[in-house]
Amino acid sequence: MSVRPYRQITRRHSRQIFVGSVPVGGDAPISVQTMTNSLTTDVAATVAQIKRAEAAGVDIVRVSCPDEESTAALADIIRQVSVPVVADIHFHYRRAIEAAEAGAACLRINPGNIGSAERVREVVKAAKDHGCSMRIGVNAGSLEKHLLEKYGEPCPEAMVESALEHARILEDNDFRQFKISVKASDVFLAVAAYQGLAEACDYPLHLGITEAGGLIGGTVKSAIGLGNLLWAGIGDTIRVSLSAAPEEEVKVGYDILKSLGLRVRGVNIVSCPSCARQGFDVVKTVEILEQRLAHITAPVTLSIIGCVVNGPGEARETQIGLTGGGNDSHMVYVGGAPDHKVDTLAMIDHIVGLVEAKARELEGRD
């Protein structure tokens, strides 16, 4: 039992699958995904996007494969990157088979859109032959006609029923290496659908609020929807869908997980919004520190507080702290305790040095 039970999140028990070398579900860490938005046929641009996402810490990347030229480029892309690649497939079963043959770690499909039972069997055989898992991707904007007629509109019950129908198609083909998503752009609809699906099956769940919007608005919607589910223990892998660069999706995804203590990567900065009491420019300082500390992957906690009202208290909870003081002299905290002072001109370089040293210590390096 945790000494702080109010921070305890009990994750839903799910079976575990693998996307390449990345475990999804079971007791595996919640993985962070993104999707490229370059033309897949532009191998250099797609690889460059994936490399930037890798630098941000992505676990899994999805690449769209709408045509034969894209699946032909997929093998070249996969050879040049380190993370597992998911092939995004819609409708044409041949693209799924080609993607599996090209080395995709996972196929994102809707079995019901693939076509006849024989075509589904061919796709399943290709997945088995090449060690691919699958994701059943249900979207509120493209629900099957018979479900819309039954329920009248996209609703949680319709999305769960769609997901389970697709799951049965794969189960009937003796294939269970899949995860499921039930995405919607409406936060209420998505959350309710995931809650229903979590109760109805034990497959790992891929969380997302689809078409969430731009960097700020989409981050807010995703944080509300994904945060609600993750706090309840639901979710095994996430993608934050933003109209932004793929690496930005990764950063937001990690920040959501970090805020709930579900994944720890990089520097977690606790900072105040600033006010007239501040002893230095907090907003500018945090902006610079975020940029200069972006390369650190070790889990370091840092507090940047402009004055002594909350500064000492926040510093007690972080490994390194900075609290603004008078006369151009600011207190530096180490291990939660006041340690020494630094002036404004030197403080950013000084804090960067302390954080980098702490990161080396945590990583076991001198």
C-alpha cells in the first residue's frame, strides 16, 4: 500500500501483446505513439520525422499505407529507424499483406472493411507469418451503417459493439495478438466508449481523442480525455492526435503520463505562473530551461519559483529548486534543502549544470 494512497492508480488488467519489441498491455509501461504526416513515398522526409519522434522518446510510430507505392517504401523506412512501425491500412487487404511482408510490426485495420472472410484470413495469415500484431481501430466518424441505423447516431454502445464485432472476426481466425481503440473527437463520447470497452473485454486498449485540434486546444482536450481514463487505470498505449509535428504529440503524451506518475522521462519542471513578487523573470527562465534541458531523459524534478511564498515548500518536493530572493540573490535547493545562493546573471547556466549532473548521477555516469 502506498504511503500516499490518493496517488495510487490501479491499472485495468489486460492481456499483453507485442508491437515489435514493445510490450503493450499486462504490466508493461504505457507506451507513447505518434503518426507521421509526410507522404510515405517520400522516404527521406518520413524517416526524418520518425528520427525526431525517436529523439523525443516515442515508443511506436504509425505510417500511412494508402497505396502500393507506400507499402513499397515502407521496407526502406523500417530499415532506417529504431522504433517499431505500425502500418495504417484502410479497406484494401493487399496493402495489409504487403505491409506485413515489408516488416511492419503492427497493422492498424478494421477487419470489417477488409472484405470477404477469405481476404481476412489472408491478412491474418500474413500477420502470423511475419510476426505482426494488429490494432482494431474504431472511429465515431466512420461507424458501420447497420450500427448507425440501430442506434441512430454514434454513441458509446455503438462503438463498443463495433469493436467487439471486429474482435470476433479475428478471434474466429484464431488471432488474438491485437489491441483496440474506440476514438472520437468528442471527449465525452470517447471516454464513455473506452469505459464500456474496458468492461467488455481484456484486450489492451490504445487510447486517443481523435482530431483533437491544434497544439494548445488539442493538448487540453487530450489531457482531459486521456487523463480521465488513465487516472481510472484504463489504457495501455496512447497517441495524442494534434495538428502539429509528430514530436509535439510525443512530448504532450509524456507530459500527460508524467503528470499522473505513469511514465517518468526527462525533467519535470514545477514552476509558478509568476506575479509581482517574483525575484526574477520566471516565464522567460522556464522557457529557456525547457529548451536547454530537453536533451535529458533521466527523471529529474526541478522547481522554479519566483518568490519565498511557495518556493521553499515546492523545493522540498523536488531534487533541485530555485527560489527568487531580494537583492539579485536567489536560493538554490538541493535534495529539498537550502544549499547556496546564485545571482540572476549566472542562475540559468548554474541550474542547467546542476540538473545535468543529477541526470548523470541517476544514469550511473560520472
